[in-house]
Amino acid sequence: MRRLSRLQRQVLGLYRELLRAGRGKPGAEARVRAEFRQHASLPRSDVLRIEYLYRRGRRQLQLLRSGHATAMGIFVRPQGPTEEPRDATAQETVLDGSDGPKSPCGNTGARETPSDGR
């Protein structure tokens, strides 16, 4: 059997720590396993990507251990085949009962001050 590299040992340790931290939190263990399976086919030579994913996993472990996390969910909803991608340049309009459209960023709660500083 081949000896594991230091990075491989770190990744396996992270996997065990994430599984332990996720016990008792709905969806955590399944999510951890799915993430590691998804990236298991990365080539060993792609060290930059592996290190990036390792650091990302470390941050998620800190969040999971923080005590504020009660479950683990999916942050980004994948697009299905029937959904159309949203146009990032198109602005949504929100009607507030007035005649014209309102910008989504228009009501920030900040009051305008007169130009003389009062």
C-alpha cells in the first residue's frame, strides 16, 4: 500500500472532522459525503484546486462547529432543464402603488441631505 501524502492525510482528516461535526444536524452528513464524492475524481496533480477546496472545507467546518448552525443546506439552487437563466443585465421593477416602476436599489432607507449640508 502506498503512503499517503501530507495533503491527502489533511483531506481525510477534514472529512472525518466534518462528519463528526455534522452528527445530529439534518442533512450535514449527506452533504459532506456528496461534496467529497463530487470532487473525488480530481487528479492528484491539481494541487491548487485541492488546496482551495481544503480551505473551503475548513471554513465550513468552523461554521458547522460554531453552534449557530442547526442544519446544513444547499447555498446555490441548481438550474433545472425547464428553468431559463435570468438575464443579469435586466433590472426587475417593483411596483409600489405609484404610476411608474421603482428601481430595486432605489429605497435604501437613506435620506437625502440638502446640498448646503443641513
